[in-house]
Amino acid sequence: MADFLNQWGGAIWDGFIQTMQMTVISLLFSIIIGLPLGVLLVLTRKNGQLENVVIYTVVNSVINVIRSIPFIILLFFILPFTKAVAGTTIGVRGVIVPLVVACAPFIARLLESAMLEVNRGVIEAYQSMGISTPKIIWHVIIREARSSIILGLTIAIIGLIGETAMAGFVGAGGLGDLAYQFGYVRFQPDVMYAVIIILIVIVQIVQTIGNVVARRLKKN
Amino acid sequence: MIKLQHVSKTFSVGKNKIEALKDVSVEVNRGEIFGVIGYSGAGKSTLIRCVNLLERPTSGKVFVDGVDIQSLNKKDLLKLRRKIGMIFQGYNLLETANVYDNVAIPLKLEGISGDEIKARTEKYLEIVGLKDRSKAYPSQLSGGQKQRVAIARALAHEPEVLLSDEATSALDPNTTDSILELLLKVNRELGITIFLITHELDVIQRICDRVAVMDKGRIVETGSVVDVFTRPTEAMTKQFVHDEARFRIPPTIFKDLIATGKLVNLTFIGESAKDPALATMAKRYDVLPSIIAGGIDQLKDQSIGNLLVHIKGDQGKVDEAIHFLKSRQIVVEEVSE
């Protein structure tokens, strides 16, 4: 055990930090992009507050197209775009762009379904009180959906952690890369086992926190 | 206060067009409680939602306080809606906010100052009798309590009109009574005009001054509650009144009664209840009345008594006796089927 830690502890710690960096940074960007997209979908859909068939169809289709492409392919498919946006296609910096491109539409979808669960009657009650649509979005729809939103984001985070494993292909490192490079390519299964255990623990912690926060926010 | 003129509303569902409102005109006076009654699907909900433009009429005009509200721009419409409170069958409270916040949050969103929000929230929670439940969440409240919160929320905007969309329809009879009491208090003590829709006759009888009866998107009868329910002229109104207010006699008993005399339904309004008309009739025309069933309904300002009376005697005498009753300000209706 001591030997294993001496030999691999540093590499695993670095991988852990890289995975966390990729996940947290991509998550933030994905929320910044995904939340407005989700709201846009809710508002512009049929019978929405700002019903608009054109906007809804375009956004809806683009999200479906991106979500159809497996991440490993998306990663290479959008290399030119990544280069243009991030200035590089390798390293943690280079992998954030594809992670966000993959995750933001997913978050938009998750938030859309969370927000659609909000009782239309409550929205109507606030309309009847002369409250403007932007305020209703924030103080009624997002507020009432916040528990489902947290559960949705939990799913997105766990998905992101999985996707970071493929980041190794563009030299971004991370736990997944470590498991692949050493555990598989160089056949050192104990490294792979260690990484798997760490990933399981991370996912358990994320899901548990998500569940607890969601329950606290639900208030009933 | 509220005036709807020739309002029609057509919904398109796929290729089908559904006419929810057909040339409806209604006027609600300041300070009164006006009720619209009708079965579900009659268009009541659409009608009440036209008053604050949650639903826009396909044609026709809506005036609130003399203002043609369809001509208002977005900002003015929002302002106008604050003068019109609304409560719903489903309460429509924020599940994630406690009682206090459910009342306070809309005020905050309206841009009212902090001190004022606190004062109003406390005042109106006191009025609806829920001040001690400020910290409770809607999921911890009964249906009646939730509706009280919704009423406090509507009142906190200090509106001139309160719209009630089937506010008591999901409540049990006792709770319905207490909510109706509260609405009466709101009307009398705060001077708020109430426009309500319901499918319950009881609601109309208990608190309304005037009523409109709706059927298939049209208003078929309008008038004071006493008039409409003691002298219904339209089939739909009669159906409502008979559904709820009249007596059900088992068919076999009914047959016997009809064979031996005449059956009349007498409606006494207010003062006429004190007139010993039946006794006088029996004496003067030498007929034998017997009371089969009876009941009394409390309307907002007066009571209505109903008697189902069987009159036995000489054919000519019975007819004269019935004519006599009609002359005594009693609504007489012969029951023959």
C-alpha cells in the first residue's frame, strides 16, 4: 500500500485535480449557456409565454443534433472551433470547449424539463398580479423548479466526470486518462482499480449532495 | 366597474374551432358581489379570464373602471392587473415559500418598500386569520388555509376588484362556508367588488347580489339572485334551481299525491314568510292543504322558504285557492311531473 502510494500517489492526485478542474470549469460555462437556453425553450414552446415556433424549432434541433454526437467524436469534430475559441486544442484549456459544447445542451434539456414541471397555475397567478415575465422566470419558475434543477445538474455533473475521461486524447490528463494510460496501455491494473474506486467515491458524494440539497430546497 | 360588451372568444384546436364565448355582455357594479353560474364547459373560466386579459377576447370590448383594457400597452396592463386580485380553485401558491413569503414576494416584485411589505403582509394575514401560521409551508396547510393565503396574497395588492375562479370548488362544505364568510367580509369591510364564477348554487345563494347563468358560451339569464332563483325563466336556470333547491319525491308517493289532489311548490321571500297564507286559504276556500316537504335557504340579504304542499278538495275550489296564493306575493309553481 505504502509502496503503491509512493509510486502513484502524486500522479493520482494530479489526475484528481485535473478532473476537478475540467468538471468545475466546464460546469460553470455550461450553466451560463444552458440555463438561458432552457428558459428560451420553455418560453418559446407552444403555449409558452413568448410562443415562437421558429426560435423553438431552431434551438430544439440544434440541441438534438449536438446531443446525437458521441463525445469522443465531438471532441475531434469541433477541433477547429476549439482552436478558434480557446486558442489551443490540447490540455485542460483545450478540452473545456468540447466539454461545454456537449454539456450545455444537455443542461438546457434537463432544466427545460425541470421548469416544465412548474404548476402553470402559479405562473398564471403571478401574471394576474401584474408581475413581468422576466421576474416570473426568476422568482417563480426557477424558484419552484430549483429542486428538480439541482437533481438535473447532479446528473449533468456525473456525465461531465465521465466525459473528462476522454480528455486524455487531447492531452488534458485527468483520472480517466491515468487509468487508461497506465492501467490499460501499460497493463498496471492496480492503478486502474484505484482510479475506479476514486471515481465511484466522487460520484457517490456528488449524488448524495445533490439529493440532500434538492430535498432541502423542496420544502415539502 | 367591470363591463364586457359583446365578447366572443374562439379557440382553435387543430382544425376545430371551439367557441368558448358567444357575444357575452356583462356588467358588474362597484361594491357588489356578482356571480356567474354554469356547468363545466359553459365558458365561465374563459369569461373571468377576459377581465384581466389572461385570455384575450377574439372580439368585443372589456372595460374596467371605464378604461378599454385591450387598448392598454404592456406596462399599463401590468399596472391595471395590480388593481384586480384573483384567486383560483387550485390556490396557486409557491410550494417553495412559506405563508408569509407567499404574500410578501409578489409585493416585493411589484417594487413596494420593505416596511410597507411587512405591514401589509401582517395586516392581510391577520384578516384571513392565518397570522400564526406565517412560517408554515403550503404543504403543511389544509385546502381552506391555502385558499386563505391566496386571498391574503390577492388582497395585499389592495385591489378594487377580486376575481374568484371557482375558489371554493375543491373544498368541503364546512370549509366552503368559512371561505364564503371571508369573501363577504372582504366585500363589506374592505369595499372590494367581487366577480366570481362557480358551478355551486350554494355559493351564489350565500353571497351574491346578482347572478348571470351561463350555458354553452352564452349568458342566458341575468338578474338579482332572489329574482333569478325564485322566478327562473330559462330552462338552464330552472335546471340549476331544481337540481339543488327543490325536493325529490319518490315516484310512487308522487303518483298517489297527484291522483288525490294538486301539488304546488310555494316559495316565500322575506316578509311573505310571515303571512299565514296557507291557513287563510284553507279556511276561506274549504280545501285541505298538507305539507309534504319544506326548507329554508339563506340568501345574502334575505331568506327564501320553500314548501311543497298537497291541496285536496273540490276541483274548482282548489283552483281558486291556488289563485289566492298567487295574489299573496308567494311564488306558486304547480308540480305535475
